[in-house]
Amino acid sequence: MSSLQGLDITGIILAGGKSSRMGEDKGLKLHKGKPFIAHILKALESITDKILIITNNPAYTIFGYPCICDIIPDLGPVGGIYTGLTHTTTKQNLILSCDVPFVNHMVLDKLISAHEPNFDVITFQDIPLITLYNESVISTFLESINNKRLSLRKTLSTLKVKSIPTEDAIAPYIKNINTPQQYKQATQWN
């Protein structure tokens, strides 16, 4: 499957945000009759059976995976990633936001196949929320939290990141949906 064949990977979905631009929980918005998170789970299930959902919303328990509240609430993705890495049991962790319903096995395979052990993070160029993290970065995330550096991009800038180009064939599958306008356009994307 990839350079990580034989290694364990945990899939971690960040669904703890306020969804303020959308006005309702993004992970539970419907695409093709199913919640966004159901599409993301399907993609992750093709890679691993170890999946965590970082959320304070009890509605996510219906998906059958452990739902974990943020250790320190209201810190955005930095806090969610820290919480996920605190609860993982694997060295490699695929972390995705709950607003990428088009993500699929092909996208995750591409990311995993780009793995190199000397990098802390493997990500698509300019897409910080479909990313493979080494569990060892947890201390950097805690340091960011302690220093109130809650920008994910600033935290990533302190790590050894391999950024892979976003090819045209993959671009439609890594779009995120943050606003009602983007949601309205989403049917045109996929």
C-alpha cells in the first residue's frame, strides 16, 4: 500500500470547532445524504481501524468511534491535534478536519506514500488539515499551547514538514467547506 505498510496509523478527525462561519456543526452537514464525517470515516477505514473523533458534541457517538473532548477547550486545531496525539497509540497519525467530505482512499494513500521517517509532518501544500503527523510532535504542540501560539501554520513552521504538491487530480478531493456559500457550491465539486 505504501512506505508505511506494516506500521500502525491512527485516524484522528477534528470535529471540535465552533463552525462559526457555517453556523452549524460542519461535520454533521449532509453531502449525498450522509454527514460529512461519514465520508471521512469511509476514507479512513480504508487505511486503519484505529479512529478517534475529537469533539465535545455527543452527536458524534452514533458513528461508533471514541469521541474525545479537547483537553484544553477553545484552542482551535492546535488544541485538537494536541488532544488527538495525547490519546493515540500509534507513531503515525492521519489528522483530518471534519469539513473535507470529498477526501478518499486515493488522497490518503498519496499522503502516506510520501512518508519519510526524517520528517515530523507530511502534508499537502497549503492544506494543513489533511496531514500525517508523527506522534513525537506532541511536545511542540504543548509548547505552542503554553506560549499561546495557536496558529497551526506557526506551529508547523517549527517542525520538519514535507509538503507535497497538490496535483490537479487530487485538488477536488481535498477542498474544505467552511461557509454556507461553499456548501452550496459543493455539489458542483463532486
